[in-house]
Amino acid sequence: MGSSPVATAAASAAVVALAVANRVLYKLALVPLKAYPFFLAQLTTFGYVAVYFSILYARHRAGVVTRDMLALPKRRFVAIGLLEALGVASGMSAGAMLPGPAIPILSQSFLVWQLIFSALLLGRTYTVRQIIGCLLVISGVILAVASGANEGQFLSGVQLIWPTLMITSSAFQAGASILKEAVFIDGAKRLKGKRPDIFVVNSFGSGFQALFVFLLLPFLSNLRGIKFAELPGYLNGGAECFLNVGESPIDCGGAPFLPLLFIVVNMAFNIALLNLVKLSSALVASLTSTSAVPISIYILSLPLPYIPHGAELSTPFIIGAVVLLMGLILYNLPQLSLKQSKAD
């Protein structure tokens, strides 16, 4: 069942606007909570569960969500939850240590991972042009990361583990997005052509994500040097920093306003993005959100509240961003021509 071009265009515009705000606020939210990224991950995840299930309950009472939708098999939701838990925790840990403009460009490895997973899990095939586009995206990311190879360059002084962890985080998120698309495809078959409501997918996915974030917290925090016995103190310190109360040894200026604003915008972005996945596909939604990359990079390089010094973009980093965008455009061209042929 196809969607109207107007609805898809409106959904795409919402995704672009929210993607820019989400990327900028992602870095700003980690400024006061730089020492507590796992606390922010936990807070964000459980916030999703409360909001999404409240909306799901209201939509079920209104008859929008049917019993058949709620009875869909939960195996994929478990996998989605695990992948998103790993993606959020690893992404926030890396994001706290990376310069702001590096986050959106490293996150574009998401497209490459999506292409790989959609081919493996959904059996999709791609043209030579699309594959070349993805290779350009990879090249752009490598150029951006390589800009920190020499002293004085954009990522100099940043350990290689943090860019690597951000790229790994994108792999987890890409796998989850492909599984969400598979839920919509399989759900349409089970529901006789009617796709599942997006809040069914969001709610159950977030529910299992919250469970896995909680279960994985001791392991993930240990990777950051926080022992299990120190975990209660870490969470208490994170709560005090988030509320900006007590005598925290670090500066928590900007909390709780910036983290709360990020959570609200991130939730709106996830809903808009999943709606676009439902109307089109996971790859189209990914390509749409990537159009926000150059705007995000520019904004994050400027002096911002709580990041007054900004960041100076090196020449290799700018070249990497240009190469990446060329790859996105090249990949997107076949998609546009395909949509036009279907519309005629």
C-alpha cells in the first residue's frame, strides 16, 4: 500500500528539521553530563518507555491500535531492543569524548551498515551506482577520521577508540532500523495489508531497550572503568549532576534543561523517522536524515552555549564531508528516478 507524495514530502521535511536539532542537542546534552553518559542513556530510555506506552494505551482505547497489532510476535522487538540499547550506550559514551562536528559525519556510516543489513536480512539488491555512492560515504568517513592523524588536526588528541565506537554505534542502530522495517513488512502480511501502528513498534522496541540497557549497564560501565561496586555511586552522581544539585566535583551547568530538551527533541525525531520508514523504507528515511549533515556540522563548529570555543574544521575533515555528501547524492539519484517512474 503506497503513500501519497505530499505525505512523504511532509514527513521528510519534518525528519530533516528534527535531525538538525537532534544532532546539535545531542552534543549539548552531553556537555553537563560528560562524565555520566550511561546515566543519560538510562534516563532517555526509560523516558521513552513511559511516554510511548502512554500514547500506545491512548491509541488502543481510541481503536487506532488493534488487538492483532498488539499480538504481533515479539522476537524482533527483543532484537531491536538489544541493538538499540548497545547503540545508545556506545554512542553516548563516544559522543561525550568527540568534538561536536565529528558526531554527525561519523554517524553517516549508518547508511553503509543499512545497505549491508538490508541486503542480508531483507534480500535487497543494489545498483552499481548505489554501491559506488556507499563507497564514497565510507571514504568520506575515513578522511574525516584521518584528519586527526597529525598533531594540530581536527581530531588530534582524540583516542581512536572513540571514533571507532561511534561507527560501531551506527551499526547497532542500522541493524535495529532494518528490523523495524521487517516488522512493518511482516506485520502487513499478518494484518491483511494494514501496517502496524508506529507506536506499537516504538513502545515494544523501547521496552526491551530499557530492559537491556539496565542489564548491560554493569558491563558497559566497566568498559569505562567503573566497577560494579561503584555503580550506585555513579548513578547517584549522575542524578545529582542532571538535577544540578549537591556538590558535584564537575561543572554541570546547562542541566537539567539541555538533557531534557534533547530527550524531547530526540523522541520527536524518532517518531518522525519511524513514520517515514512506514511510508517509504528504512534506507529512504536514512538518506533523508543525512541531508541535515552539512547544516549540523556547520552549527556544531560555531561557538554555542556551554561550548563557547567552537571547533576549527580542518581541510581533510571538510574534504571528507564533501566526499560523503557526494556519495549520499549519488546513492539517492536512483531512488528519485524510481519514485518518478512509479508516479507516472
